[in-house]
Amino acid sequence: MRSYAKEIEDIRERLRSPFTSFFLTLLSIIQGTALAALFGKVDSLITRQAFHAPQIVMAIGIFFAIVTLWTQYQMGSLLYTWPVRVIDAFIPFVFGLFEFVMIIGMDHGAFFVLVTFGLFFVMTAFGFEYQYLQVRKNFHADAFMHRLTLGFRALDTGSSVASAAVLLGTAALISQFGPSAGYELVGAWVIVAVALGHAVRQAYQWGLVEKRLADMSEA
């Protein structure tokens, strides 16, 4: 019986080879469109004289969310690779949908944006679990990759779950006490704080990758 090992491996390699360019191109299109939508919303709010302090802070938070999602995918696609599946295209579009709903929600107050951003991080936790499932399947015997990314899964998923809890909890408090300019502004700053927190996490993880690579190269 003929063996097709070479042909199978060739196809698997072709499926893996476009991984980085596939993700970064797809995310660049989605995030670029999201940024354009955000700028359009800001322009609309200014035109209608509805761009007050809470909206300004929410716009900053959504901007950071858009940027940190792109950098998260950049880091992941540079570190990991696996054969591209349908779900690999589906997940980024879901993130983009959440971003557009947050942008639309600027017209409806911090509560709406907080709830959407909280659900965004529920989806982020799912996305991280999917990523690390693929890593385990494709690097199950790779001691180098395990050492390079040690602790990343717990930090990624844990920070996403914590962010969802903070955002949804803040939304519940605003809903309970009723909308006011003060609560709106507090909610908007929570959005900024969470987005910046994930930017700090990414910088910390990338620093760990560089340090571990340097340590292993000297070993």
C-alpha cells in the first residue's frame, strides 16, 4: 500500500505557512475599519455637540481596545502557528462586531459600552482557550515552546475573566444607582483602565519572551 506521508506533510505545511499573514491582514482590515468607524462616531458626536467628558474618555478606551486587540493577535501569530480553520476567521470578525457595537453604544452611555466590553472579554477568554488548545495540539512535545510561554495561558485567560467581571460589575452598579454624569465618567474611566491594563500585560509578556529567548541562547 502506497504511503502518502510526503504529500500529507506538504499540505499541512501549506496550511500552516500563510498563518501569520492571514491573521495580520485580516485583523488589519477589521481594526482599520473599526478605527474609521470610531473617528466617524467622534465627528458625529462633535457635530451634534454631544461629545462630553464621558464620551471623550470612552472614545479613548475604545481606541486602546482596538489597538491592543491588534497587538495581541500580532504577538500570538508570531509565537504560534497551526493549520488555519474556519473558526480562525470567525473569531476576529466576532471581536470586530463587539468593537462596532461599543462604538455605536457611545450614543447610549457608559452602561451600554461597559456591558459590550465585558462580553468582549468573555469572548477573549474563549479565544485564548482556543489558542492554547491549538498550541497544545501542535506543540505537545515541544519543550522549547512550553518554556518560552510558561504561565501565559493562566495570565491571558485569568486577566480576561477578571476584566469581564470588572466591566460587567461596574455596569451593574451604574444600572442600580441610575445614570448620572458622575457615574458615566467613572464607567468610562474603568473602560480605559481595563484596556490599558491589557496593554501592560502584553508588554510584560513580550518582555518575558525576549528575556527567555536571551536566557536560552546563553544556556
